[in-house]
Amino acid sequence: WGSDNRAIRKGKWIGKPARRLEDPRYLTGAARYVADLELPQMLHAVYVRSPHPHARIVSIDKSVLPGLGKTVFAFTGEDLRDVPPLIDHVALDNLLRTPQPVIAIGKVRFVGDAVAIVLAADRYAAEDAAELLSSAVEYEELPPVPNVAASGASDAALLFEELGTNEIYREAITHGEVDEAFAKADRVFSARFDHNRYMAAPMETRGVLANYDRADQQLTVWSSTQMPHFLRSVIAGQLGLPENKVRVIAPEVGGGFGMKMCTVPEEIAIPFIATQLGRPVKWIEDRHEHLIAATHAKQQSINLEVAVTNDGKVLGVRGEFVGDGGGYSFNTESALIEPALAAKALPGPYRIENYREEVGAFLTNKSPVAAYRGVGWTAANTARELLFDEAARGLGIDPAEFRRRNMLRSDELPYLSCTGQVYDSGSYLESLDKALEAVDYQAFRQRQEELRKQGRYIGLGISSYVEQTAWGSESSAQAGTPLPSHDNATVTVDPSGKVTVAVSVSSHGQGHETSLAQIAADGLGMDIKDVVILHGDTSNTPYGLGTYASRSAVIGGATVARAAADVREQILQVAGKMLEASPEDLVIEDGKVSVAGTPSRFKTLADVAYAAHWDSEVRNSEPLLSATRFYDPPANYANGCVVALCEVDADTGVVTLDRIVAVEDCGMVINPMIVEAQVHGAIVQGLGGAMLEHLIYSDEGQPLTTTYMDYLVPTFSDVPPIEVISIETPSPFTVGGIKGMGEGGQIAAPAALANAVADALAPFGARIEKLPITPDYVLRLMGKIG
Ligand code: MCN
Ligand code: SMO
């Protein structure tokens, strides 16, 4: 191993579409989520949440609650004054901080802001008591700040008076010679793009169960989280407990999609109350609460200008990215997460050397914005790809050809982008060409022309992308939000020869119990069925940051590969003594260690493992087959291209999606079936954001989309056939050449869909400036309604 730290042992499993080992328990209903857990003496928590977008809390009269302190308990912000507020700690000097108490103190800043927590022995009693307490909260309403325009107005009410402004960040950075580029340009195209506010809306809402055990003074928190170790660090810090007295368990997590990445106030308040009451406390969010109080995502406004030559060469780009952060700049991430990441991601797979990025972020009286799959990158990709199509149309150049003229060729990689990102490797042009070939691009254009003559409007949209993957320290620094990040895995072979792999990444639907087992199985020459992956529990996994930013294949995979390689050495040492052969002459395959070329001279892995623990003649100096290894990878970037085909009904404005083709290049693929399914899932979520999902607030700051009747998530019937084509360009920088891919589909799909609609409506001169693309928006674009 030592000579090449980037090698990975590829045997019978890596690259195979192995069926997911975790699926039987999902399919049979045996999987257990936070809501399924019951503890003796457990209390159920229900939140009292603000009905006002912006108000002072004048008083809360707990005395209205019958049985207060005996059968019913209530906690307000004042009761939790000793718990420090949550603050974002992004390392940016000029970002104004907005401390968020875990229950509001003095003031509420959005409809859904936590005002009190009520507890009772069952959920029904707690709901009734919470309703009673809600009516005993006196508010003094303040003028609402419903959007960025209102937030920036000179007479706007301030969410944090002490800051003297609602604009918590503004910064402009110039890369290269931007003004010169615009001065030289033949044409300048510009566009405004308003990205809609929508949200992850995982099948499982948020939920926390906390229990403080007085016997061993240990706090155990079960939370539907993506980052158990990080959450433990935050809880210990917030509650002033030694970290080794806090255990965090992420049981089954029914989707996180970024929303369950950062620490939420509920994850601090519920454990605190459990320590105060000395009884287990469970809070399970309901769907209405989820839609108003869980973090929202994606909303930002982008103004883009592109300077081009008449033959379609991009000379420079100017962009302004303004985030609508909601009531608090959200802890561990900040309101910058959308606009700042979008600004850095804007160049994408193109050769853009001159670029000015300006980033601003405002507070508004809405639920805070935090991560959701493809955070920032989705908005950047959509704005850029829409504008590139617009420019191509304006110049009379085919949109695919326009892209080709500006796209980085494989032989230009590794490439240092103007925003400081090192694209390690990829297949940008090949991905575009493969996607177009799959849909028979030329034939489509002919058909489009013929159908237009009949008054039918079909369209094709292209979206090329790079996806920054595998956040380690370097990737996060290149994204502009530096955060030391690394992970660990411990691989252990027990005396019976079975393998347990404990990882710090934390699967919540991605199938790590299979894909990481494939890596361990190849590393140790055995079957994946003999490998158990432990994750999501701080008491039996090594420290690490968990699963987000498409980091687990690269980082989790490498930690497992490295630890397995060390254990393999330990096995070979023992087996060498048993077989009286030099360890270099041994091979491990199918659970057997044999002498190369003489397969009849072998020991089973079980024999070797037994001897390694119990036979003092042959065992190693440490009678254990186990190793822990860490990994913090260099930055790496996956890439791909999504092409969507649609038809727009000119009478109703309804868009029918006919077909989506996605080319995905994530380097060496561990499990092609999982990768394909991840692409499908991400595209469907992107489709939701592009066509259906919209969290709408009234001008008074009231949320109007508070059930799934108003907030439309895509269903099976909204999804066209999706074909996934794989290209494998290994990263020269990562272990095994693996790159991540969990977000690519959602980064790319909205632009493909929006461009398809814009292409269909080109005869109407339509320009898509916002999402979702609803039928009434389409009719507006066609000039059919005002
Ligand atoms: N994979 C592979 N070969 C590669 C790359 C990935 O086989 N070259 C496999 C991995 O082994 C893993 C899966 O594909 O099983 C995704 O890997 P990766 O891209 O590393 O992403 P993560 O596992 O770190 O998952 C995070 C990513 C993110 S950031 C969001 S958001 C998202 C996503 O995963 N949230 C999800 N997909 C999700 N899928 C489900 N079901 N639920 C979520 O909450
Ligand atoms: S938004 Mo994904 O958890 O990085």
C-alpha cells in the first residue's frame, strides 16, 4: 500500500451493481426511526410557535396550563437563558452575526419561530396544552420584512436592532480583467434570475429524543441528523457537558438532503429539557411545522451579464448574488450558503477568466435558509445555463455549439478556475456530446421545426455542470467557506473472520452499508455479506464530520480502503506463519488466504482470524486484526450533462416532460446501481424545484404553503423516463480515483428543464427569469395572459 497511497484494491465487488444490503429492512418496515423509539417515563414535546412574522414577546402566561409542573411542563426562552444562542461561525470577517436563542427570547422573527415547548405524557395532552399556551402568549406586532426589497428599504424594520441593518453581508471580488473584457466585447447579454424558495421536505420530518441517565451522568440524543459526531460536539459545547458524556445516535434517517446537516435549535432545546426534567423527552415534528419551521432553501436573486464576441467566445462575466436568508443567518452555515457558494460555482465547466462576483445577504421574516442538495450550485448553474442559451440565441449560434466553444477540454485539466477551484479531471465536452447523441440532437431540431409549423412547441434544454464533491479541508476552502474536514474508519476482523467497519460518515439513504462494504470486501478478499458497516452512533464509530456535500464515497471509501489495507497486512503476517510462506507470496480471495500459484495451500480467513486472536505461536505482537485510518482528500470535481425534452401546450401552458438524459462522470464508480438511483433522485428533486415546489409568503410575511395541498412535491406521475449514461474519468488526486456525485442531478436538472421550456417558447421571445415554471407563468411568457 505504502508506495502508492492512491491505489485501491479492486476485486469482485467494486464496480458491481450489488443489491443494497439495507433494503430488506426498509422494504419490510423493520427500519426504526426516531419516532419509533419509546423509553420508560418518556415525555412528548410540542412546540408553541409564533403566528406572527415579526413581533415582540410581551408575556407568556404559563399559569393557564392545568397540572403545570406535575403532569404538564412548559419551557420558554427565558427558562433556557443559560443555553448560549446558536451562531454561525463561518470564517468570514465582515459577516454580521445573528445569535439565535434555541427558544426565542424577547422577539420572534418568522412565523414558526419557537416560543415555548410544552411537555406531557402523551402527544395528545401535549398538543392540547400547547394550544392553550399559544393563546396565552401576548405579542406586540412589528412591521414585517417579507422580502429582500423590503429588507433593504431605508425605513425597514430591523430584525436585529443592534446591527443597525438587515443586510448582513456585502462583498465584491474581481478575478482577471473584467472591465477590459466588457469593453472589448461585441455583445453583452444580461439576465435576472430569481431562484424560488423551496425545501428538502424529506419523507421523515425532523425528530429528537433525549435521555439523561443520572446513573452514569450520560446524555444520549437520538436525532434525525446527517452529522452525529459534529452534533455531539455542538450539544456538549452548548450544554457545558464533557463530550465523552454525550452520545449522539442517528437511527434510521428518512432522508436529510442537507436539511439535517447543520445543528437545529430543537437539537439543543430538547436535550437541555431532558437534563432539567430527568426524564426522556421526544419531539417529532409534524408536516405543517416542518413546512414553516424547518430550514428553507435555494432562494436567491442573481443578476448576470456575459460579454461575448460575435463568434460566441465568452470574454467575461459579471454577477451579483443576493440571498434572502430568513430570520436568522443560520448557525453552522449562515445566510451566505446560497449566494456565496453560487458566486464561486458560477464558472462551471467553462473557460471564464475574467469575472466579477458580488455577494449580498439580507435578513427577512421567513424561516432561515440552509443547505439543500446542490446548495448554491443549483442556482448558479440555472442562471448561467439560461443566460448562455439566451446569448447563443442572440448570436444565432446553436446552444450546444456555444457551449463547446467555451468548455474546458480534458487536456486542459487540472485547471485552476478564476475562483480558485482546481478542477482535477473530467469529461466536459464528452459528456455534452454523449447526452446529445443519446437524444439524436439533429433529428430533434428538424422535428421541432416541423412541429412549430403545426403550432406545436417542443423544446430541448441542455445543462452542463461540474459538481464540487467530497468536502475535505481543501474543497471547503475552494468553495470560499474554509472548514477543516476529515473522517475516519475502523476496520476490524473478529475472531470468527467476519468484518465490522465503523465509519464516521453517516448514511441516510445513500446506501453506504453496501457501497462501503464493497470497498472493504475487495480490500480483504471476501464477500460483502460478511461485512457489517456501523454508522450513525458516536459511541461505536470514530470521529468525523458525517455525510453531506457528496463526500462519503471519496472520503468514507478511502478511510475504509486504507484501514482494510492495514488489516490485510496484519492478516498476511499471521497467515504467512501458518502457511510457512512469505506474506508477499500470499493472495486473499473468496475468504481464503492461499499461496500464489498453489491454491491448495490455503487457510480460511476464519482460521487466520482465530489464530490471530488465540494462537500465541503465530499471532502478531498485537493480538487484534484492526486498524483505524483517516482521510482528508484534495479537492475534486465530478461533471456531467443533463438534457431534457419537453412539449408545451400552447393553450393551457402545461409543460409535459418527455425525456431526460443524464451523463454522469464521478470517476471510478463503486456501485453503478446506487449511482444511477442517486442521479434519478437528484433529478426528481430538481424537477420539483423547477416545475412545482414553491414556498410562498404573503406580503405580510405569512406562509401560504403550509400543507402538501399547497406545496407540491413531484409524484411518480410527474417524472418522465430518465436515462443515465456513465463516463468514468478517474480523479488523479483521490484514493481510487473516486469522485462524489450525490448532488449533480439537482445541480443540473432545473437548468435543463428551464432551457427546454425556453427553447420551446423561443418563437415567443420568452425568457425564463424565475422558477417554478407553472402553467400560468408559461402563459404569461407566451403573452397569453398579463
Ligand atoms: N457512489 C459510488 N461511486 C462513486 C460515487 C458515489 O458508488 N464514484 C455511491 C456512494 O458509495 C454512495 C452514493 O453513491 O452510496 C452517494 O455517494 P456520494 O456522492 O459520496 O454522496 P454521500 O454519500 O456523501 O451523500 C451525500 C449526498 C448529499 S450531499 C445529499 S444532499 C443527498 C444525497 O447524497 N441526500 C440524500 N443523496 C441522498 N439520498 C438519499 N436517499 N437521502 C438523502 O438525504
Ligand atoms: S446539501 Mo448535501 O447534505 O450537502
